[in-house]
Amino acid sequence: MPREPGIGRHTGASMASFTLHGIPVSRGIAIGRAHLLTPAALDVKHYLVPEEQVEAEVRRLQDAIAKVHRDLQDLWTDLPKDAPTELGAFIDVHALILSDPMISEAPLDIIRSRHYNAEWALVTQIDELSAQFDEIEDEYLRERKHDIQQVAERVLKVLMGTALSVPPPFTDEDQAPPQMIVVAHDISPADMLGFRDRSFIGFVTDVGGQNSHTAIVARSLDIPAAVGLSHASRLIEQDDWLIIDGDAGVVICNPSPLVMGQYRARQAVLMKARKRLLKLKKTPAITKDGTAIKLMANIELPDDCAGALEAGAVGVGLFRSEFLFMGRGAQGLQIPGEDEQFEQYRKAVVAMKGRPVTIRTLDVGADKPLDQTEHTALNPALGLRAIRYCLAEPQLFLTQLRAILRASAFGKVRMLIPMLAHAFEIDQTLNMIEQAKAQLRDEHIKYDEAIEVGAMIEIPAAALALPMFVRRMDFLSIGTNDLIQYTLAIDRVDYEVAHLYNPLHPAVLHLIASTIATGQKAGLDVAVCGEMAGDVKLTRLLLGMGLREFSMHPAQLLSVKQEILNSDLGAITSRTRRILRSMEPSEIATAVEQLQAL
């Protein structure tokens, strides 16, 4: 077993201790050895290929690209059933990038024209593409160069005969497995899958933001992480001892025995606290003053229902149906038909044993593309996505509506429509639902005639024009991730502006509070299903705004329940009103912290 710091490196050299500060993205403490992922491009050899060997070099690169295609397909096929939706989507995006002629063909031309070796030709092409992306004004598109670089990295590793440096699973039953913390400039979600079933307890990256892909995956897997540390991958050495303080976004390299002891003590306290939380599974979520709160689960797969029930969820507040659609290209499959969708929805409904299941209709576009779409946009986040895409593809939408309606015959189902902003979008959607119902009636297929239809409130325009929603819809669900992004004009996965992504911005709080108040005044249930719902630091603030339904990843549910059980709405509500009147960010942040002490 590796020795702890204070004794010296395994090479005998003394270890310098230092601290790095980044962005906290996933709570908890991880203590382990550094495992560095070194970019393959740094080790690329440069040499000229003789004329008679050029075509052989071309085939070498083609074979490497084909190998990576197969690897990505295998990754998708072997995706664990409990894997976050984002992982499958990211793998599919990488497969699409790999198929682009700028990656699959342009480097071949460089080999033929310049006689570069395959690795050099690929790196040359990627450098040229990266430079072009750096000149793009749109921040979202500019940051997509990281996806291209990650794809090239995989091809380079095949060319160089160095697969992703992942240690084999630990098999010695007589010892505890060594604890590993991955350190990299960036980690693609596809690469993260390689660490999922090993001794991977945390990760540290140079880039990334609060809502970057890696951050979202970290929270889904409930793994401590810190991102945006700039030069961590260059300062930390292989096998260094590391501490990740996920709450503070701090990474301590080669800590002293005293610091190590302090953090091990904190880690033990956290582990005991987690065990205590398990006792709350069957405890109703009721505040000190007797107000019942609904705690729902966000799921991607029907099999996730078991985890939701285990955590004590009273229903599914968000079933992300796009999981059934994304990544089909990587498997050579078509968009799922009505029967396939129906079986998946029915399975979830039956698994929840009478508890409500809220199925969100197809939400693709932006960072969740569909292979089959021919639609393109200069800025995907503002383009043809979610309900806009569905209304532009009425046959696809009608098929999904029929499948959801058929599943409603097996239990309580609610239908949730994403990214609505206009009255005509609502009316068109409701008309299509009526059309689907009429078709099922004519075919004598059972469904719930009284199925509720709700709207995602995730665009500022929707929050500001809420009366047209409450007149037409049965319930509302606030998608805070996109609401914050669109309100603050910030790409939530762009690490360069990550510090500006602030759920406590007064404009964001005003939109959330007014949506809750307006919806409840109209007699509609209002839920929050974005990242804010699972953040225990914001639980009391949302309660003070009047929120009575939270929907989150099952891993976050018990922590939020504990906060609810310790909350007194009488004391919280008056404080929250004062917070909502404030326009000073520092005052708001301080006041929210003080709510935790009540």
C-alpha cells in the first residue's frame, strides 16, 4: 500500500506541499494518490514518411480512426444502466466529430501532400482547427474546440499504442484498494467511463466550470471534484498524495501529517453523517411547523426508479425522455418507435408503484443533438431545440405523445413540455396532444383522459409572461439550469465565464420567486427540477419562496430532506422576503448563509 505523506515520495525525494484553488462542483472530501492523464499530443513524434510508405501511413491513420469509432460504439453499448444521460450524449457527439471530414479526411491529405507521419498530420490539423475556433465570436461555439481535441486525443493514443492510462480493477481481497484521484487538463465524459468501476474517488481538472460536462457527471456520480484549477496537471506529479475539498474547491498536494489527519477526521464525520441520512428514507419530508414537502427524483432510465424509491422519492419529477433518442447513431439504430418508447415509459410507471411519473417530452438541441436531424444553428442554445424541434418534426412528436399517453393507462403520468415561450407554441402542443388522444380513441387504446400537461419555465420570457401559461397548463416546473443561463447570457458549460453563473443573482431569484407565487395563486403545482433543487445550501431559500415540490438526482434527496426537517417556515419566510428585496449580491449571499443557521 502507498505510504502517507510526511515520509517521502516512493522515489525517496522530499515532497513539497502546496494548495490549489478552483471551482467547487461536487461536495465531499476525497483523499488518495494522483493519477495523471497526460495529453498524448505532448508526446507526438515528428518525422517525414518516404514516398513509397505514404499510403501505408494513410491506412495507419484510417485504421486508428476506425478503432476509435468501434471503441465509442462499445462505450455506448456498455454504458451502465445508472449512467447519467449526459454521458451517452457526449459519446455520441464525439462519434459525430470523428466522422467529420475535417478530422477523418483532412489529415490524410496532409500525409499525402507533406509526407508527415500520421500523428504529426493529425496534430497539425487539430492545431489549425483550434486556431479557427479561437477566432469565433460566439463563446459556445468557440469552446467546442475542447471536444475536437478530446477526440483527437483518443486517435493519437491508438496511433501511439497507448490506450487510456487506466489501472486494472483491484483484485487483491486481502488489502483495501488504493484510492485514486484523476488529474488532467480536461476529461471527456467518454474517458470518465473507463474509471467508473475502478478505484476512482475524485478528479481534478485545469478547465471546467460549475455546470461543465465534467461537473454535471461528478454530481451525478456523487464524486468529490474541483475544476478550473488552471495548472494543476502540470504542478501535480504522478502518485502525489492529494486531498480534494469538494465543498471549497480546494486541492491540497502532499499535505503534512497534521493536515492529512484533520481531513481524515472530517471525512470520517461526513461518512457518519451519510449513514445517519439513510435512517431518513422512510421519514416524511415535513418542516418543523408541519408543512409537507414533496421530494421527487430526476431519472434518465426506467431502471433509475429503483434508486429513486430507495432514496424515498414520492414520485418522478423529471423523466428525461431524450435518453431514449440520443446516441442511436453510435449504435447504428433508428429513432425509437412508438412501441419501444411506450415499453420504456410503461416500465417506469409500473416500477414507481402508483407514484406519479412526470415525463418530459423530447428536449434535444444545444449540447444534446440528435444524429438524424438536418437542422443546424449558429448558436444551438438559441436555435431549434426542445419544443421548437418537436413542432418542426410533428410526426416524431406525435409518436412520442401517443407512447406517453399509452403508458398513462398503467399509472399516474404527467406530461412536461420543455422550453415553451409563446402562446402559439402552447396551443399547438395542446392541439397535438388532442390529436394523439383522438387517434388512440379511434384505435380503442386505453389512456388517461385526464392526464395533466405542464410547462417547463426555463426562459425569462416564460417567467415574465406567466399568466398565459397558468390559463392553459395544469402545472409548472422551473428548469433553473437554463433559466440562469438565458437570464445571465452565460454558456453554463464555458469555464471562461463560469464565475458569472450565479443562481443567487437578484434577477434569477426574482424570476423563480414570482413564478412560484403566480403559479400557486392560480392553484397550480409548481416544482423546481434544476440543479438548484438538489443544492442543500439553497433549500431553505426555496422553501421561503413558497416552493413545496423539489425534484433532483436521487443521490441528493436525503440531504435535502434533512434540511427540510430542520426548517421552520415561519422564521425562513420573512428572511426570504428581505433577501428578494435586495439587489446587492454580497448581501444576498450573506443572508442565504444566515438562513442555514436558523
